[in-house]
Amino acid sequence: MRRSRTELAHDRADAPPGQPEHPPRHPDAGAVTVETAVMMPGLVVLLAVLLAAAAAGMTTVRYEEAARASARAAARGETAEVVERTAREIAGDTAVVRVSVADDRVTVAVNGPAPGILGTWSDWRLQATGSTAVDTALGTTGGPSAGPGTLDHARP
């Protein structure tokens, strides 16, 4: 309910000496501001972790696509350099690419550090593998399909 100016003036005139002329504030006034200020650092950290988790999910999808594309390239008989370049074009320069050939299958593993604060605060590494049958029409000459073994293409 609104009070008229005359009622407010009357209240001020009746105030005891030494008391402020305005009505007293509610004892909880400003509490929400203080609570928000206390919670703000936690909210910022929570937001940073959620964004880093989303970035980790996107990076994992990139690693999976890089592993699949590189495995297909290796199965076609491409050289190890082409397989590595294919993986790095998709996964990025921080990724570690490992190609292994066994019998009639080639497997490419791509891994790297988690992005953002998750990778900074921990040693969490993301990884993905892709595997496919070697194209037997190409024979055993050329790239990674030349024989069993592992080619490690890790860069610092």
C-alpha cells in the first residue's frame, strides 16, 4: 500500500531524536547480492567444466572420424605418411596416430589430450580406433598393408 506524502512527513516528525528520518530497512536486505557473490566463483568453474566436457565430446568425434578415414586409407594401400596426414588433417596436430596391421586387418588408433581445463587439470586422454579389412586387390606392396606390425606416428 502506498503512503501519501503527508503520512511520510508525519512519520518523520514523530521520529525520536537521533533516529534516521527514513523507515528502517528490512534486516535481510542485500542478502541475495552477498549470496550471489559467494556462489559466483563456483558457477564460473561449473560453466568452465561443462564447456570443457562439451569440447571433449567434440574432440572425441573428430578422433573417431580421423581413425576411420585413416584406416580406410591404409586399407587402400596408401603410404604411412598419407595415413598419418589424413588423421592429422581431421584430428589436429596434437593427436598421436598409431597404425597396426595384422593379417588382413588394419587398425588406426588416434589419441590426444583432452581440450580445455580438463586436459590442463588432469592427464585425461581421449582416444578412438578405426579398423577395416585390407583391400586384397592391391596385393602386399605399398603402404602399411605391406605386412604385419605397428607403425607409431607420435609427434611431441
